Amino acid sequence: MFSLALLSDIHGNLPALEAVVADIRAAAPDAVYVLGDMINGCPWSAEVVELLAALGWPMLLGNHDDAVLQLGTPRMEPRYAHRSRYAALWWTREHLSEQAAALLEALPQEFPLTFDAAPPLRLFHGLPGDFFAGFRPDSPEAWASRKLAAVSESTVAGGHTHVPMARPIGRWLVINSGAVGAPYDGDTRASWALVRGDAAGWRAEIRRVDYNLAAVAEGYRRSGLLAEGGAMGEMFYRSVLSGLPWVADFAWWVRNQPAEALTDMREALRRYDTMHGPGRWAFPYVA
């Protein structure tokens, strides 16, 4: 039997990553893969990249990694020029070394894997060919099957949605390793997946790991990210400490507001809070 550790969506949360690294070492898998979004969100993006590089674990590019790398370049999306809306993103870029940025720039977006002792497996960040969306336990089966139609491997794994699962969909087993740094399923513990395979196929065990949330809260304050990261920085802070999708929901809400409603992001955050939150999220969470 062959075993893999899969982790994703660290989002600069070094204390969570260190706890997961210890748990992975105890589990002793044959290989480890990191499925994207290593940076942006918590104060330690540079340190997370440095640790992962030292470990030598293969990494995929995620949408947050790519967003940070775009900043100040000719390919930057126009929306990111509004620095007050994306203050946390710019803060991360300013605290990321050029060596770390170059390492991330070179990453692929998918890993097709083959094995002697188990069926082929495909890894990506969100969806095949698209790191801006991903699979959830409540993703409609017809929609998910369409997104997987071109995938020949019968088992696929990713992250992006920050909600762990191992779910049969059509002819595929779809694994989501959840989030190391900011889970969205109401459980603040870091999440990763231990995947075991043999000739009969792959099976996934979702692992949850406690870590020091108080150290993360203190890190936000000491680093300046909480004060300088704007509304998005505050929402990431809320997500990490609650295990709820504050930042993803607020980001989706922001993208659907008229430009004149976003001139003052603190006022925009106040308006969001009057209308949305647990049990009344803005995003429909159904594709």
C-alpha cells in the first residue's frame, strides 16, 4: 500500500503548518504534496514558503499565491490596483522575499501522478484547469461531473474551498484536504488528508490537528497585519479564529458591489456586517 499526505490552503499560518508537519511526520507517508495557497492571510507567508522549501515537498500554485505574484507586474488584474480593497494582499507582497516569489512563480498548477501499486491520481488546487473554484460536500453532482469530464483518473484531490471531504461523484472519488490555515467548516483545527492506495483504489482519512490559536492572534497584532491589512485582513483574522468563511464570503460580496460603494472599505465592512454572517452568508455556496 502506498500513502500520501495532502495539504492545502496554509495561507501564511505558520503555527498551523508546524503542527501539521509534526502530525505528518508521525503518520510517515511515502510522499507529501502541497496543493496551493501557501501564502496570504496570516502574518507568516515568507516563513511558510521557507519551511516548505526546506522540507522539499512538491507544491502547486494556488489562486492566492498567483494574486500576490501579480502585484506590480504587467499582468496584474485591474481590481488589485485598489490597494485599500486588497490591503492584506499588498501587505503580503511587501513582506515576501524575491527568492520566495521566484520559487512560487515556477510552480505548476496540476500534478498527474502514476504509481506501480495504485491507480493514477490527479492533484490540483481547486478544479481541473481552474484554481478559482473547488469542490465542496454540497457541490451539485451534475456540476461537479461536468468539471471532471475531461479527467481520466478515477481519483482526484484538491483544496481551495477550505472544507474537507472524501466524496464519490459519478465515476470519481473526489478528495478535498481542507485548509491548514483557515478552515471554513466550523472547526478551527488545521486539516490535511492522509490518502492510502493499492490496486483496489484510494481511500482518504481527513486528519484534524490542534494548534496555538492564541499565537496566531498575537502574530496578527505584532506583525502589523491586523492594523494594516484593511477589511480583508480583519476578515481573514475572523476566519482563522472561528473556522467560518468570513473572508471568502466578504470577498465575494465585495466583487458584487458597485465601485461607489467601496470607496471606504471600513464603511463597506460595516454594511456587510449588518446584512451577513453565520446563517445568512452573502455567497450562495451552490455553483
